[in-house]
Amino acid sequence: MTTLLVIVILVLLSIALWQLTKIFDLTQAVNGITDSGTQVATDKDNNIQGYLMFGFLAFIYILTIYGLLNWGHFVLGTPASAHGAQVDNLMNITWVLIFFVQTVTQALLHYFAFKYRGRQGQTALYFADNDKLEFVWSVIPAVVLAGLILYGLYAWTNIMFVDEDEDVMVVELYAKQFSWEARYSGEDNHLGKANVRYIEGVNTLGVDMSDPNAQDDKVVNELHLPKGKKILFKIRSQDVLHSAYMPHFRAQMNCVPGMVTQFSFEPIYTTAEMRDMGFMQEKVAHINDIRAKKSAELVAKGLPPLDPYTFDYLLLCNKICGASHYNMQMKIVVDTPEDFKAWYETKETLASAVKAANAKPETTEPGSAPDTAKASVPGDTASVKQDAKPVAMASVKK
Ligand SMILES: [Cu+2]
């Protein structure tokens, strides 16, 4: 692929150089330094160029129609969140406008390029300005764009507004190179404070275990959400900028080190319901067709075949945050409220996980493992907790 790209670039560069020398020759001819010869376009040349304009117009239209028919089904399909329809509506209106304007303006552009193609002896008409025309072509785009922007702002405010009195479930999303963790706020619906300085052992999110709000918090590596409940995500990052992207829920928010960002949505289809939808079954069948072909190739080489694909919601990172950015994802499962409750009860709190980890007898020799070495120097961790004032204590409240 790289070789092909290099060849294409070299060919394009040589064409550009060739054209440049031709332009140079032409300027010499115009200035009377050399004989113009056959370099100046004839009426026949101009006619060919004029018709080629129509050819190019047809090419643009055919490519657009071909793209829509062949790749149109790659769009995300039915949104899985309550606000998703608003995002899709805004997107669809924008698409329709772009298609309409593109179709009309390209047709006019190419038609006029053909109509006023060069003719021997014809000189251009000097045309200074036309206030009426300029007014029309300035006001129409201004009104249309203002409408789009206002509608976008209205949708954004709607989606981002969270009523503090509303019954929402607070969940933290924690981004780091290159994985995600989620923390449930527990019975009290308040996340305990957290800071990167408190990260130690099983406390991978740096939760302040002395905070009463932290006692019932639960940390998981697979995010489960109850259908029909509004979730308020509080988002943090341990290291660099990441972006919490949940495409099926039409949700995205930056994860910024040193601050808490938020996004909320209500899941409206369980994972099982989404798997049952017609468009999703078609998508999955298509992916499995590709996998089956690839598996046949692998088996022929004596390698193990690929597993068949089943659909799952995903939390992805949408900021290029480092070498393994592409693999930074967490599975999201939307359950019925009952299933969610049952799953949630099987998870232990972070407080009991920390307690269990601290209670483990030190069987290894001091200094043989990093964890033991750290634990055997009590002054080290104590100094962090007592002396160092955390710079950006993330106060995470509802
Ligand atoms: Cu990332």
C-alpha cells in the first residue's frame, strides 16, 4: 500500500512539473520571446474541455449515487438512547441540505464553464458588480446556516441539560492509556472523591477511601446499564486527553486530565433487543460472511478460524491518545432493570476489595515484588496522604 502511494505521488509530481514547464513555455510565447506554435488552445480544444466538464459532472453524480447505494448501510442505524433521535435528525437535515446544494451548485458551475468556454477572438466582458445578486447569494446561505446552527444549539442544550432533581444514576468513566474503568456511585448515588495520588494496588482509580461517599462505590471493567434509567456519566482521565465515545447511544465527551466532564443519556434498548433488530441482524450477518471467508483462508493455512461476531454496545476512545488507542474499548451491556440489579449485587465494593487486598498476609520476601516493597515502606504512602495537597482534587458530586 505504501509503495503504491509513493508511486502515485511520484506520478502526480512529474505531471505537475510537466504542466509547470508548459505554463512557463506559454508565458514565453505570450511575451513574444518564443513562437507560440501549437501551444495556444484552438476552438476544438476548448470544445473538448467544455464537454469534459459535463463528463466530470456526471462522474461526481455517479460516484455520489454509487456511494449511497453501496456504503449507505454502514450508518449506525437505530439509536439506542432517548436523545439519539434528535442527533440523527440534525444529521439527516444537514445531509439533505448538503446533497441539495451540492447537486444544484455543481450543475450550474459545470454548465457555465461549458457555456462560456473559450472561442477564437472572443474577449471577456468587464462586469464590476451587481448588488442585488450579491445580496441574494449572501443572504440565502446566511439564513440557512443560522437556522442549522440555532437548531443545533437547541438540540445540544436539550441533550446536555440534566435536571439535578431528576432521578439519575451517577456512574464514573475513567480513561487511561489504554483502557477504561467504570465506577458506580452505590446506594447513596454519590461518588467518593478521587485523585491520581491515591492510586495504589487495587484502588486503580485513585478513590479517596476515607471519604464516606466512597464506601459503597463499585469499580468494574464491563459497564452494565439498566434500560429506561437516565445515567449521568462523570468522566475523568488519568493521563492524557481521551474521548468517551458511545456511538450507538450518540454520546461523546472529552476526558480531560485534572477535571470532571459529564454526559448523560437514557438507554432505551437492551443489548438483546438491539441484537434482534432487523438492521442489526443484517450487519452482523454481513460481518460474519467476511469472517467466514477469512476463516476459510486461515484454516487452509493450518491456523485456527475466527470466532463468529455477536453485537455488543461499546465505549470507545475517540482521541488519538497513543500507540494502542485503537484498542481502548470497554463492553457495555444494557440489561432490564431486574437483570441489572441481579448483576450489580454480585459485584463487591471497592472498599471491601481494598480491605481484602490489605488483609492478605505478606508471604513474599521484602523487596522481591514492587507491591510488597511499596507496602513495606509505610512512610512512603503516608506522606502522600498527609503532606501532599492534591493539586486537582476531583470533587465528584451529582
Ligand atoms: Cu484514549
